[in-house]
Amino acid sequence: MIELKGIHKSFKNLEVLKGVDLTVQEGQTVALIGASGSGKSTLLRCINLLETPDKGKIVIGNYSFDADNMKAAVKREARKRTAMVFQNFGLFENKTALENVTEALIVVKKMAKADAEEVGKQYLEKVGLLGKKDHYPNALSGGQKQRVAIARALALEPKIVLFDEPTSALDPELVQEVLGVIKNISKERVTMLIVTHEMDFAFDVADQVAFMDNGTILEVNTPKELFAHPKNKRTRQFINRYTQRFSYTI
Amino acid sequence: MGKIFSVEFMLEIIPDILKGIPYTISIAVVAFFVGISIGFFGAIIKIYKIPVLKKIVGVYVSFVRGTPLLVQILLIYYGIPILLRIINQQFGTTFDVSKIPAMVFMFAAFSISAGAYLTESIRAALLAVDKGQMEAAYSVGMNTFQGMTRIVIPQAIKVGIPVFANFFIGLLKDTSLAFAASVPEIMGRAKIEAGRASRFFEAYIAAALIYWGICILFERLVVVLERKVRKNEGGVEK
Ligand SMILES: Nc1ncnc2c1ncn2[C@@H]1O[C@H](COP(=O)(O)OP(=O)(O)OP(=O)(O)O)[C@@H](O)[C@H]1O
Ligand SMILES: [Mg+2]
């Protein structure tokens, strides 16, 4: 389980996160939706401490830490318990697909190389890319890169996998292969927090949907409830923009 | 002084000028590697904006880039002995300046100069690596050192190879300035031969051909090296 309590974050004078509270239960998939600029990416980056929150408390499983105490060691511990899938993939360009997955297992988790490779192959298999294990990122399609990135994240066996718009940098025809992979791992009860603009996908896959607006989370509910009966006015406005599309799916 | 241009004389002195090659190469190689080390620290200091050190590196780079290499060489050549004399006076030590070979001064001068230029090149190469690479390294739990050595630096080297190779070629040629400190490298020997027979043009043509030859050899080497590094870009590990 992960829990965020009163997360604040400002960049200079711009207050981006204004006290975010959010809980993701173990094994759940939570979709985080909201308008551009509402602070979704910043929130994810605060969870794995690529940004340091100004205020607030984060609990990841049995490890909890406070924004007041952000030593390098705390950051490393927190990062070991989370994994991130970036919009632009963030694969190590100088490493093959397999090495991308094994790198942290060897360097961070101190796994023996042979063991790490076994694990790495399992996860590449899971995302359907074992055949590409010796390819460098520049020889992979966007969809394949993102699937390797997902394998890399899962192999770390984190308490939570954070996805920041995993399909929005992809050509339309590649979106489904990546969403398909995420849907499959969601069925395996991997704990996930996914920022997405793919409302159909959120409706389909998420256990909970959280709506973020202007630096706070306004509403959290099951997708059925949140999309059909949004309680908050801002949520309703946001959802309405997608209603057209949703009348087909619901 | 019969012939206008004596090919015989040129050929005759080439073996002697060739004896300067070890000096030329060793100054270039030492300066390059010491320069890479200085440049790496300089680049890290600039990129991470480390207080105080950042200012020092700024002045260092600015000074070296803003003064001719020949002047720097002479400053070191005449400056270090004075510095040693002051140290001897102050601390009652007895370093003997005359025992220090001229080459040591050259290593120092060329390294200091190379370090400043390479600070800028290495900084550029490191910054050319996508910022997302370091974030990805952090996100899987690596620390800054691990991310740097395993992810960022290997990519920066690849980006930087053409620049570093060019720099090395420049350095090879710049070593000709070491004659100013009477180091018997290629240019120094050519000058001596030239003066001995008063056949300046032949001697300098000979020197030019030798420098050219070395540079061509080195360029070949770089092509091979680049091909090796770029092998990955085909996409599949060989
Ligand atoms: N490093 C930064 N420095 C300054 N401002 C930043 C920084 N990162 C984000 N911001 C600002 O914070 C606000 C929220 O950005 P964020 O990327 O979290 O939004 P988002 O909800 O992810 O939007 P999108 O859907 O477009 O990705 C924006 O106004 C953005 O300009
Ligand atoms: Mg974003």
C-alpha cells in the first residue's frame, strides 16, 4: 500500500501541489486523470523523489518518510521501492533491451549477473520482447521501447509502479500494444498508479480513478461511479469533454 | 648553395628529425590524458555549479583560452623555476631546478592548457546526453556515481569522440611550440638542421611531411575506433 499525506510542492513562486492526499491499496491500479498542468507528473515525480516535496508524508509499504527528512539515503531507499515508466521511455541508450532490465538488478540489487539475466529474460518474455533482447533502444519501435521500460520497472519488484502517460508519445497504432501489456500486469495485481489521458483505458483497467485539478485531488472513486456520476463540478466538466467518446464504451 | 631546392638534403635530415617523434607523441599523449582528467573534474564542477570551485575553474578556462599557448609555455618554463626558488627561500628546502628536465615543464604546460579546453568539450559532451538518462538511472535506484559512470559517461564519450580526436590532432601539432623551451622534438630538430645548412625551406618541408604523416595515421585510427563504437547503432549487439 502506498499513502500520500498532504504533499506540497512549489517551483519558485508557482505552487503546483497544494496538499495532495492519495492512497493506493496493495494490488490496485489507480488511474490519475486531470487537465494538463494540474500537477500529475509532478506528483509522480515527488513519489519517487525525482522532485523533493516541500511538505508532506509518504508511506510506501512499511517504509515511510517525511519531506523534512530528505537525505540521499532516504531518497535511495524510496526509489528502490518504486519504479517509474516515463512518457519518453527513458531507456538507457547504451544498453541492450536485456541490459536495460538487468542493469539495476546487478548494480542496485547486487544480483549475480547470471541470475539477473534469468530474471530479465522472464520479464522481457512477459512483455513479449524476448526476441529483441539484444537490440539497442534505437533499433526498437516506440511501443517496444515502452514495453522494455515496463519490463525494467517490473523486474525491480517495486511496491508500486508509476506510469506517466505511458502511451502519449506513441504513434496511434502502437498505443494498444502497450496498453495491452499494462492491462495484463494489472490483472496480476501489481500495484500501479497511472497518469493517463486514455479515458477508455482508465475506465477499463483501473480499480480507482483519481481526478486531479489545480494541485489537489478533488475526487477518487471507482471508474463506473466517477465517470457516470462525478460529484464535483470540476470533475463533471472534465469528464463531459470525453462523454462523446464514452457513450460508446459504457 | 647550388640548388634552389635540395631534395637530397631534405631526405638526409629526415632520419634525424624523426628522432623527435617520441617527444612530440609523449607530450601530446600525456597532455591529452592529464587534460581529460582535469577537464572531467572541471566539467563536473561547472555542471553541478559547485560554489567557489566553479569560480576558480571559470578563471582558469578563461585565462588559458585568452592567452596564446606559446606564452603559457614560456610562463611555465620560466615561472616554475622562480616558484621553486621562492619555496626554497621560504622553507629552506633545496630543490634543484636545473635537474628538472625541460620535458617536465612541457608536460605541465600542455596539460594545463589541454585541461581548460577539454573542460569545455567534456562539459558539452556530458550535457549532450539526454537529461532523462540520469533520471531513469535515479528512478531504478542508482546513485549519482553509478548513473554517471554506467549510463551518462559512456554515452558522452560516444558523442565526444570526434571532438576529442580533433583536439588530439590539434595537440600533436601544437607540440611544435615546445621548441621554444629547447625540447628536441620534430620542430626543434628541423630548426637545428635548417640553421646548420642554412636550408630552411627543405627542413620545414620535411617537418611538415612528418607531422602530416602522423596525423594521417592517427585519423585512420580514429576511423577504426569510431566504427567500433558506432557498431551498436545498427541496433543489435554483435
Ligand atoms: N521543474 C519545473 N520547474 C518549474 N515549473 C515546473 C517544473 N515542473 C513542472 N512545472 C510546472 O508545474 C505545473 C504542473 O506540471 P505537471 O507537469 O505536473 O502537470 P501535468 O498535470 O503532468 O500536465 P500534463 O498533462 O501536461 O503532463 C505546470 O505549470 C508546469 O509548468
Ligand atoms: Mg505530465
